[in-house]
Amino acid sequence: MARRRGTRAGGRRWVPALCLCGAGVLGAGAPSAGGGATATGVPAIAQFPREADGEIPFVVDVAALVDAAGAAELYFTLDIASGELRCVTQEEGAGSQVDLRLEIASLDAGERVLLRQGRRLTASCGGAAGDQPPLLLYLQVPRQPGASVFEVTLRDEHAPRVSLTAMMREEKRQGRARGRLEVPPLREGRGLSGCILLSEAPFAPGVQRVRSFLLGFADSLRGQIVPRPARSYGLRGARAHIYAEAYQLGGAEGELRLRLRSSPEGPALTDERVSVRLPAERTGIVATLDVSALPAGTYWAELEFYPWDESGEPYRSGGRLHVLWRPESWEKSQAALLEESILLLPEEAARRYRSLDVGDREAYVESLWTAQGGSAGAGSGSSQARFQERVATADARYRWGDRRGATTDRGRVFVRYGEPDDIRKELHPQLRDQIFQFLEREIDAERAASGTLLRPHRLDGAAYEVWRYSGRGEPLVTGWETQAPESELEFIFVDRLGSGDYQLVYSSVGGEF
């Protein structure tokens, strides 16, 4: 089942399908690194899709299917930000390509590795460096009995990690994602597969359309699908397409149902039912949902088939999908949006935000801005627009090494409270202006107790900055303006190592950072 090379699905580049069937087995039985189980023994790991951690951004999704021989398999799809990969020129006339190492580990509920498989793969660059379209690849992997957690690692074989220690060890840039998969049960081999969310409806010979459903031969349809691993719709796609396969139900007549819920147990927001006859022992089903009228959020799609000649529970499959309307939800990674949530939200609200799913995070932020007196899509004078302006300014002004400027100590204070009314800078402090002298002169014991003071050591000659706000600054979100007990704010930053990384050593805001 080889996918032709080319550009599809909104500029994404495909590579041929990979099958790790029995090849590249790296090891089994060894305990996995990291992770852990909860008190009940269930891994505290979120379900797929997952966004990778590390230097290579990618989103990975997986579905449980059955192959033509009746063996259980996993269908992985990766959407890779190929602009982060290193493109290498080949021999004259051969063009340029990226060279990757992909590993998939299957783990049990206790997070012990059952099987680890790997494969090296290449893909043509197809454009100028820094302007690469995303790379979309898919692979089929045999499913190990008892495996419920999967870890996907992608390594760039031509891109070393930047730290000195990593370069000495010849470590390569990589990204890693780990997630949990729930597999729909089959009854004596009969039932529905897991769901794959698509970017568009496939076109294949012999497909039958019944209202919002397409029915056809699974082997033909599966070769035409264009997956959407992030499962995100809305601003860049108002129709969600859900693919699943029905096994050993050829010729069965019954009712096919498609429901959408705001939570797994919530009431149905939509409920479409059609009478169908499944055309093959392995039938591919594509269901389409219009999400254009839905607010931002995470939803659950549920696909069911009720055979008329059987009694009991229907065959079920389904999965979550996200509706996103804010441009930044599409333009920024979830890691970047999580960083910004720390800047935007007080501690308790930030913890709640991080616990939410992708679509619910956007809904939460929208409700937050509405509570500040703004509205979705508010203009340049809104709190929402001013926050984005501050983040962009902080990123440009306070960037240090590979860190975003907004995540440095000075950047965070700037985003939360705005431009200081006064900044005192001491780049080469004299004796009377050294940081110890300054702290003792400016901050008495009572003031230090009410604020947050981290007394530095051996920093007499270190450069520092003092930021003062004549009032409480300009916090954009309710909560920050009540953090400071005094009528004015003061923050002191010290360049501890002389590297330009100014760290906060005093804040008049109790508990700040």
C-alpha cells in the first residue's frame, strides 16, 4: 500500500507507507524510561493524538485496525514540522532530503516495553530551507497483545543537539510523544475498527454515498484517505471526516448512526441515522460532520452500527475531535500556547488550563477574554490583542539563547504588567551600587518579608536592572492586579552569570514566580 510522493492536504508532503512488520525489532522486555502509574495502577497518560516533546515538533495519532489477513494492527500517522529538520544535499542531480530514524515502543499498562521497533526513512525536501511544507507519513505496525501505551520517537540523523554534552555524546535532535490507546472490542471478529480523522473525504471506485456517509471496500478506501493527526477543525476546515472499518459484516443490513457529544457521556448534539447494507466483509465507512456552527471546544464523535438480525449492544467506534477558531491555535504549537498560559493566568487558573484538552483550552481562553469585557475576535484595543502584542514584544526584546523572550523573567513581568514606568540599569556597578548595597539600602526587612526576595551570593559586581511601576502596572487579566499589597510594584533582575540572562531576585508581589 504505497502512497505516491507529492504534495497534498494543504501543502503537506507524503512519504510512502511504512510497514514495521517483524523488521527492525530493537528489544523487548526492558522497562521504559520515565512515566509511571497512578495509585490505581492505570498510567497517567493522555489518549492520542499527542504532540511531541523535544526539538522536533510533530503530532502523532494512532488507530486500531485489522489487516486483510485478519491480524490486529496499528495505523500511526505523523504530521511533522519539516522546517525543523535538517535538509542535506545528495549527490549531484539527486536533490536534497531529510534522513530520519523512527522508533515505536509498545508498552503495557505498567509501562514496561513489550516491543520496540525502528526504521530509517528519507524524504525529499522539495523547497528552500526554512520554507518546507509539513511532512505527513503513516505506518502500519503489528499490535502486541496487552499493549495499551505507545511511545513514538523521531530523530534527525543529520542534526546534532546544541548542548556541549549532547555534541560530545553525538546525540541527535529528536522529538518524543507518548499516549494511550483505547481499542474498540470485536465480538468473534465482528465489529468496527478505531477511527481515523481525515482532512478530506476520499474518492475511490465503487463508493456508495448515503447522506453523510460513504461506504466502500476498505482496502480501496484506506489507500485514498488523507489523515489529520491533530484532529482539529474549524478555522481551517469546517467539515470533519471520520473513517472506520467494519469487519466480517458483509451483507449485514442495519442502522448506521453518527452522534456528536460535548463530552463522552453528554447528550447528543447531533444524531444522524441511516438504513444501510454493508457491501463487503471489510467495509470502509466515512462519516462527515459539519462543525461550522459549533463553538470552540473538544467534542466526541460516536459511530454505531445496529444489525437488524442481531440483538444486544451495537458495534461502536469513535473518538474526540477539536474545533478551533482562533488563528493562534493553528499557527502555534500546543507547547507554545502552554507557555503563554503561564504568562496569562494566575497559578490556579494556569493549572486548570494545562489539564484541559486542546479544544477546551481555546474555549477557556475565549471565556477568559469575554470576562475581561472583550469578545472573540476583538479589535486591536482589546485585552486579547494587547496580550498578543506584549508577547511579540517580549519575544523580540528579551530573547536569550534558544528561549523565547516571553518566557524569561523580564519577559514574563513585561507581559503581565506592561511597560515599567522606570528602569534603572547598572551594567558595571561601582562599590556603592553593587547589588548587596542596593538591596540593603532599598529593601528593608519588613518589605522583604511581604514580597519575594532571593538573596544572591557572590554577585557584587553583577549587572542588574530595577523595574518600578508607579501603580500596579497594567495587568490584562483579573487576578494579577490583586497580587501586590503595595501601591507600587518593584522587580529586581540580576545577570548572575554575566551571560545576559537576567533572573528575578526580588519582587514586591508576594509569591511572584
